[in-house]
Amino acid sequence: MAQNTERAGAAQATPTARAGQVGGTATAERPTLPAPSSRPGQRAQTASVVQEARRGGAAPRKVAVVTGAGSGIGRAVALALFDADWTVVLAGRRAEALAETARLAGLTTPESPALMAVPTDVTRPDQVDALFAATLERFSRVDLLFNNAGTFGRTAPLDELTYEDWHTVVDTNLTGAFLCAQAAFRAMKTQDPQGGRIINNGSVSAHAPRPDSIAYTATKHAVTGLTKSLSLDGRPYRIACGQLDIGNAATEMTGRMQTGIRQANGQLAVEPVMDAADVGRTVVHMAALPLEANVQFATVMATNMPYIGRG
């Protein structure tokens, strides 16, 4: 994935376990670390309580949960939110990948007053519950969920796709998105002040499929239904829900775009890609709106990808 290379100067560290972290144990200390001075523009993270108002009477930092934050689009969005003065909870299956995201944010540990890593498999209800319990214990509220964790699954002709292939994609892309949205909804409904925002990661495949992608395409269409229902059900509680459909962001998952990917006519073709950081900037914009306004659906894509028209 294309990333800003100047982030690479900070040292990586093993995640610190805490009460509520999946696979971890409680610790008495939560470190408070200044950001490395070598990172241009980095703000010092010195407040012991995130919800404490910052110097000069500014509003407290809002709290975002980002799933799939250990790589690709999730990492890019987490870094963009962190740079925009959000407190960020990193969720993903691999603790070492979450620690790398924290390092790229300029932190020497994934534990700081403005960032926390919680290894989470979104297909496991108990782990999703633990993720949001840890977030509420540490930061008291959830203002944003970027519901991003997902998988393409195996690309194969329909008649060769196994039940396990189908089930894996549905569990991650649809059931996992539902479980995270449900947990965020519960928190946003009961917290004070009430409300928050959920942004689901859709795909241009929610509008037009690629060949041999029936599981991925079906789940991304289903995410659109999830988004609409969340928007409707969230109205009484100041919970806004929108969807970002993404096309050809340069990540580990989209490497085939740059080497040749099958087109609708059966031919292989190299497709243009965009920097995943552009997705991060789009999410920051959507998240910055007041809860009285909502980007219901947005598409951000490589300008020249073969999606609009006939390719």
C-alpha cells in the first residue's frame, strides 16, 4: 500500500496488554508518551485522560474505532483520523500489524492517551464485545466506527466456489460488519451526549461486479442494505450512518490491479490505482460533519479505473 514514507522513523514495540484487550491481561499502568520529535507536525500526546479538554479550551478529542486497522485502507484511515486529532482505537486480527500502524502514527507503543490497539476477529461476537468494552472503559464513549474489516476471498468460477469459500467472505464482510455496527449502535444510543456516526466500507462492487467475485459482490451489496437500515434505525438516537464505496485504492489486497486483473471481456489489463491516503482524507471529511448532516453514500476511486462507461 502506498503510504507516507516519512512515518517510518519511529521504533516499533510490542502491544501492551490491558483489561478488556482480547488475548491480554490487565495492567496497572497506561503509559503516557510524547510523540517522537522527528515526525514533522506531530502533536505531543501528554494528556492523561483523552476526554479532558485540550489546552486553550478546545473541545475534547472524539473517539473513533477502526476495524481492519492493521493494513491497507484501515491503516490509512486510522492514520488520517489520528492526524486530524481523533483518538483512535485500532482493531484487527494481528497484534503486530496494529503495532506497526501505531509506529507509523509516530508512537513508540500502541498504548497512548490518544491511541489503543485491541486485537479483534470481527467474526467473533465475544471479541467484538470485548473491543467495545475496552474502548468504553478507556475512553468512555464511541463517536465514530469505520466499519472496514473485509476480505476479497478466493477468486474462482461460480461452480468451483466451495461452501467454505462463501462462508468465509460472508462471515467477515457482512456478519462482522453487522456485529461491529450493533456494538457501536448500543454504545452511541446510551452514551451522554447521545449519538455518533458509523461509516461502512462498501465497494464499487456494490454497483458493478468483477468476474468470478460472487461472494465479495453479494456481501458488498448487502452492506448497502446494512447502511440504509442503520441510517433509518439510528434517527431517533442521533446516530448517522453513511457508506464509502472505494475503487482501486493501492493496498496489499489490490496488488493485482497493477500487474493485470481480469476484465469483463476475459482479458487481463493493468488498472490505475489511487493512494489509500485519499480514502483516509475522505473519511475524515465525512466524520467531521455535525450529526445533523450525513454523507449517505460516497464513491472515491482512481480517476481512470474502468468503472464508468464501457471501460
